[in-house]
Amino acid sequence: MLTKNPPEHAVNRAKKSDICRVSRRLLTTSLFLVTSLSAMADTHSQLPTTPCNIRLVFGSDALGMPSVGYKLSLQIHNRTARDIAGVSVYWLDDKSAIIGNSAAICGAEHAAIGPSETGPCETVVQQIGGALLQRLGQATWTDIINHQLANFNAVTHCAIIGYNYRDLEPKIY
């Protein structure tokens, strides 16, 4: 004689095996994520680093209003056989945590940094203009500038992610 309802222990066994399968999948997925995130978080530790800083630069905008820029500066030594016109960098704090990133132009005026040479790379990473001063007032504008400067002062060194090479002539093969 057939019964419509399976025995109680058979139902519990099915529920337990489903829970075990789901638990194993979650555990496997979470281990994979933790492993990949820790690997991704530490990828910049293998990159070449150099001291760098972000300093405050005063100027004026097109309307003659005061403006403030935050300029990233670093020195690089070209160990390649090509001229380096720019770099892409992570900004790091004293514990090598990434604070931000940017690209910087290297060399002087229209000259890149040649092979075996050392030279500066710079870029303005943020600009606060006079229009903001007019809208917010002197006290708030100064507070914003000082707050950003405190954030940027945490930058102690930069990890070089990549280079922008300048090739003067097209390659002919």
C-alpha cells in the first residue's frame, strides 16, 4: 500500500541535505571572495614606489578671483629605453593604504624624461576657484581648503602603476 506522505525522517534528511549544500556553497563563495579581495588589496605592494606629496598652490582664476590648487609632485628615475612623458600613480599613506590616484605629466616644458635620467612629474589634482569663494564666503572657503589640505597631507609616497611613453617618430616595420 502506497502512502501519500513520506516518513518523517525522510523529509528531515532532505531538508538537512539541502541546508548542507547551500552552506557549502556559501562557504566556498565567501572563501573565494575573501581570497580574491585580499589579493586585490595587496596588488600595489609589488609596484615601484617613490616619495611624493600634494602641496597647496595659490593662484587666480580667469576672472581674477583667488584660487587654490593641490599639486601632486614626485621624482622618477627612468630605467627604460624610452622617453617617459607621464605616469599613473596611486597615492599612499605611511601604512601604504591607497588614498587616491591620478596621472601626472613628467619632464620639463615639452621634453620628456629620457632614458637613465631623473626628473619631476606633476599635476594639479584638485582646483578650488573664486566662484566657490563668492558663493560660500571666506570662512567656509578657508575651512574647505584646510580640510582638503589635511586629507592630502596624509600622502607620503606614490606607487607607480604605469608609464606614458613618448615616441617622437612612428615605428616603421
